[in-house]
Amino acid sequence: MTSRGRTMLAGLGLARIGIGLLPVISVWWASSFAKAHGCTLHEGNATPCIVDGVDHGDTLYTAFVAGWLMLVSLPVALLGMVLLAVLLVLWIIRKVRTA
């Protein structure tokens, strides 16, 4: 495999990890924002969260419920981690053989 191919696979692995973790980041952001502003946040329905005269309740609800996408996206992130681990092992083997 060429250096360019390994770089592309590493990029693909990192992209898979990034995409896989987006729902986790979404839930973290929604929870942090709601807690910092004293708002109630749950999956049942959107509740008003007025900050500086703007209601962020629907946005927080959407970001929080997007966490259910983790059921699909975390396996994608896991595949990305496996891909990067395989590339790392192959890189170590190559370095040991050339040393």
C-alpha cells in the first residue's frame, strides 16, 4: 500500500470517529447549555428555555434527542478506531522490519 493510500485510510478512520461522535457532542452541548441557564431538558417534549429573550427550547430538545443517533453512529466510530488501530499495527511492523 502506498503512503497516499495509508493517508487516505487514516483520514477515513478519523472521519468515521468524528461522525460517530457527533451525537455524543450534541447531547453534551444541549445538557451543558440547559444546565448553565437553569432550563429543564428531557426527551419527552420541548420545554421553554428563554435566554436573553430568545426561546432555545426546541433547539435544545432537537440536539438532545439527536443522541438516539448514537445507536447507529457509535458503531461507525468503532469501525474508524479499528481501522486506525490496524494502520498503527501495520506501521509499527513496517518500522520494526526496516530497523
